[in-house]
Amino acid sequence: MLFLPRGPEARQKQEAQFEASVRRAGQILLGWRSVPTANRSLGATARAAEPCVRQVFIQRAPDTPAGLPFERQLFVIRRRAVNGARCAGGRFYAASVSSRTIVYKGMLTPQQLVDYYPDLSHPQLQSALALVHSRFSTNTFPSWERAHPNRYLMHNGEINTLRGNVNWMRARQAQLPARLFEARATDLLPIIDESGSDSAMFDNCLELLALAGRSLPHAVMIMIPEPWSRHETMDDALRAFYEYHSCLMEP
């Protein structure tokens, strides 16, 4: 699910950039779909910034295993396309590029969501699990792409260590083992998109840890460890887990 410029010329340019990224990753582009939207309930500010919402369909190449390896390739496709657009002086936002999840989001109230995306009421749309989150913008100005990330997490609250966390990720990203993703490190960097909200930046880091092969509980426990150093009744194995990972990443 991509948020693209509304102008046809700019949109086609960004779509071509994305298609080139799919081909470079050795995957198969099947086609595009314009997502039906109804903006009659939007306010003036949301309507003025409304993007063109498009879905792209990508077939897994025969030599790419299903599951996590394919998710890694989709991550590489997204990062290359976003970085390529930025280098060309453009920008688009990928709400989701995944074989597992589809993210519908926007600069909307909960009541507007079901009207804006008729897909969500379509009888042929089936999902094993659906999660919805409404975010009130506090430390960033509201925008379509800053609506909650929903790729790997939904998060309430503000992160008061955010600047330090971002700086540490920027410092260590040069050591990223990009070979795991069958890509060059420069294709994936920067890991943290600093134009996003604090929740989106947290999601950037969590996504990387999960795609590197850790389970979601493992990754979350690294990023949000319990207060373990003076926890007298904590199990020794759990304490050792937190102590080990404190050498790899700050909370």
C-alpha cells in the first residue's frame, strides 16, 4: 500500500522507481491497483494533503523461499525505492510492503476510516486478524504518513529517550550485515526515517530486529527491557538475557 503524489506525472515517476526496485531484487511485479477512496467526509486540511493511494502486487520469485526471506526482499525493495525517490528529489510513503499484512491508514478520525476505504467493508475482504489504532498527534504535526505505522507495532505514549536512540542507531548502522538481506548497506540506510513520528522510528528499529531473524517478543524485550539490574527475585536466566543484550543495544 503506497501513498503517492496526486499529480499523474509525479505518480508515474515514483511507480517506475518502485518497479525498477522490484526487478533489481529479482522479484516479479504483477500490477497496480488504485485503492477506492471517498473523501467527502474529510476536512480541508486532510483533503489538501490527500495522497493517491495505490496497491502494488509482487509475486515471489521461484528462487526466493517463502516467509522471512521473502519479507526481507520486500524490505529491500521498499528501502531502495524510497531512497531512490529521495535522491531524485521526490518522495512517497509505503504504508506496507509485505506478504503478511496490509496497512490502511490516513489522516482520519475512526469514524471516517470505514467511509474513506470501502475495501474494509467489502464482503470479499477476509483477514485472520484485524487491528485498529487511533493516534492523537502530540509531538509531531499530523499528516497522512505519520498516522500510526502498524507494520510491526502500535504504540501509545512518547519516547523520552528518542534523540539518543536515533543517534545510537545512526552510529551503529554502518555495521549492518546487509549480506543477510542480499543487498548493499547503502540500499537500506538510513534505518531510521527521522521524518516519522517517535512511534514510526521505534517501528523502524523493531522491523530491522525482526527481519534479522529474532522473534517479535525477543526484539521487544531488547528494546524495552525490564528494570533488571537490581531485581532481586528475577530468574537468573532472564537476568542473563537482559545483561547480555544490554551490551548490544541501549533501552
